[in-house]
Amino acid sequence: MSRSNAIDGHILSIIQSHEIHEQIDLQNMLKERGHDIPQATLSRRLKKLKIAKVSGVYKAIDLNMPTLPIVLNIQISEFGLIILHTHPGNASSLAYFIDQKYVNYRNSDSGILGTIAGDDTILLIIKSKNDLNKVLKLLQAEFPYLRIT
């Protein structure tokens, strides 16, 4: 992998896992990873990668990624477990998206510990029943068409 491709990979990784409000913040994070690049070079790389400031935060606006699978239904147990239903074969990609965006170091206070996916069903495991409303708000923001009652 060329140095240029490595830097692009780091930029995309940082943009996807952190809220970056200023280019200097991105420069500092790249420096921590061993890549000290000038601001003008960073600006050109952001343009090449189709990364732009959206609502004050840098976002990848065109990654040519497929759209997320549709959540057909949501069920909530009295114990605070959340079940999402999707079309057959789509559960693992949706669970992967949720894990990447809301689990571990990326968003440690999301309230989601992890997911378990079957063929068309995903189990969201939340930290505690107290986190249920927070997780439901995250899901509502991610899937605005979803009716959560």
C-alpha cells in the first residue's frame, strides 16, 4: 500500500469514528498516527476523498457504499432487549453497521454493548434497562421511518 493510500485510509477511519469539527483536529489525529501533513495537502486529500463539512462536522459524502437494509419491525422486551427484523439475508450487514457506529471505543456511551445477528433478526444488547430510551432515540434517528412505540 502506498503512503498516499495509507494516509487516505487513516483520514477515512478518523472521519468515520470521530466528530471532526476543524481540519487542525484531523491534522493532530493524523500526526498521532505518524502522518504529519500540511493543511493545504490535507484540504486537497479531503476534496479527493469527497469529504466535506456537513452541519459543522466533516463527513464522507460519497463512499459508494450500498444503502442500509430496511428495518421492517422492532420489538422491545420488558427486560430491555431490542429485536430488529429485516429482510432475509440482511441482518448481519445491519448488525455490522450498528456495531461499527455505536459499539466499543467509537461511541462508548451509546448504551449498546453489541449485537447478535441471524438471517433476518438482530438482537441489540444494551448496557442496562436505563439506557433503553437513549438507544431507542439513536435507532429513531438512524431509521426515521421506524415506528417505535
